[in-house]
Amino acid sequence: MQRSLSTIEYSGEEASLAMVAKALSHPVRLKILKLLAGETCCFTGELTEIIPMAQSTISQHLKALLEAGLIQGEINPPKVKYCINQANWKQARSLFGEFFGQETISDCKC
């Protein structure tokens, strides 16, 4: 008998890992993170000069990264400054390290 996904309970770590993985699932978001990681801070106006996309599209990607907690923003009208959220970045690295460091993966010879 198959169980519905809504009835399965997930640990906090599993939910956090899934949320970060979803945020990392788009190449533009990876590019944004790479750019921000190399800078102290970055304004969204500068991102549109580096990534040739509409401001609204960049904003949608920034929103996904903000919701996952990978970046943080500071409003300084007329611009918003975005930086890597160091604490959450460290936690995400740890979660992925634990996940990919599992020794219990079987050697399936299908």
C-alpha cells in the first residue's frame, strides 16, 4: 500500500535540506549566489548589468534565495542590498555535507 506524501513526517533537517535544494535548483540562482559570495554586498541594480535579465526576473530569483535563507537584504531606497547569510550558508553546507557523506549507499548492480 502506497502512503501519501502528506502523511509522511520529515525531520527538520530533511525539510531544511529540501528547501535549500529547491532554491539552488536554478542556474540563475547559482550565478547570483556565486556573485554575492565574491562580494561584501551587491545591489540588485548591479545584478541586471551582470546577468542580462529583466529586473523582475532577477527579483523573483532573489525572493527564492531570501525565502530559503541563503541571502539577506537591507532596504536602502531606491535600492535593496543583498548579501550571503553567513549563518544559514554554513548550516546549508553542513546539511549537504552530511547528506552526501552518507556511507550507507548500497552498491546496486541493476
